[in-house]
Amino acid sequence: MINKVAMLMVLVAGCYDDDCPCNYFANVGTFLVDPDAETPNGVRVDTGGHKVDLAALDRRLDAMEACILETAKGIEESEWKNWQCLRDPGEGLRRDCLVVKVVDPVFPKCSSWQFIGVPAPGDLCRAKGLEPTAKCPCLWRSGVVDDWTVVVPPAMYIWDAGRVMTSCNDIWRSPFAKCLAS
């Protein structure tokens, strides 16, 4: 009985791999993840049947990581805790832990952006000056599930890889936000 309870607690927390540190991010949804490709630098990718330039993905992750590592120099723990970071953001990306899941894009009538088809809290859209409507719902452009899986549309919005890399849940209010455009 104890093993079942412990397993349930691990599944609820979303952290299931002792080798990859927990981030405890809220899951944006439920996705079947079955990697069928790997980048040259070892990032597993579930292409979802979409064409993915694996080398370009590596280059973007490398650029993001270089920026984060440079930005993290000299930032004290007392500072990075302000952005809800669980560990030193300057540790770098664990490519053996990261998985990128590509899903079919959703295109609301009001936007040219690709979305992952999961509703986002309306307050997040309002904070950007967008009022959610039935024709233009508030949706996630990318997200994280199970601590280390970044869910993206084919446009490869990999911003959430920065959250995973730094362990900072509030990365958009941190100095690392500038690195997410990579």
C-alpha cells in the first residue's frame, strides 16, 4: 500500500525521474508523449508527425542557454528566489531530461499565432491587453507538462524551455526573460 501511495504522490507532483530535478510546474494539459527523434545534442523530440529541424532546435536551445548562463553570473540565491526558481538558474540545460512535444496547431480567427489548443487563464490575456472572447479565447502558445516536457506547436515556441532550464516559474519577470527570444 505504501508503494501505491508514494507512486500516486509522485504522479500528482509531476516529478517522476530521480535523475532529473523536479520543477513542480503546473501541467498545462495532458498529452501522450512518445519521442520519435533526437537532436544532435541529445534532446528527445516527439515530432507528432510534423517536420522538425532538429539541428535548428539545438541552435536555439544553445543560444537560450548561453544567454541564461551569462545572465545568471553574479545573481545571488536571494535574488533568484524572487522569480520562484527552485535551484541555481546558472546550472545549464539538462538535455538528457528535456523532451519537446510538437502538437497540431490551433489557429483562433483573431490571431496569426499558433497555439497548443489548451485554454489559458483569461487574466493572462488581459494582462497583455487582450480580452478573451468566444472567437478569440485565451490559449497557451506553449507549455510544460511533467516538469521536463515542453509542448509546442510546429512554430516551435520554445520559451518554456527557459523555464525548465532555469527552474524559474516566474521567468517572464526575471532578467532571463530577454533570453527566451533565442
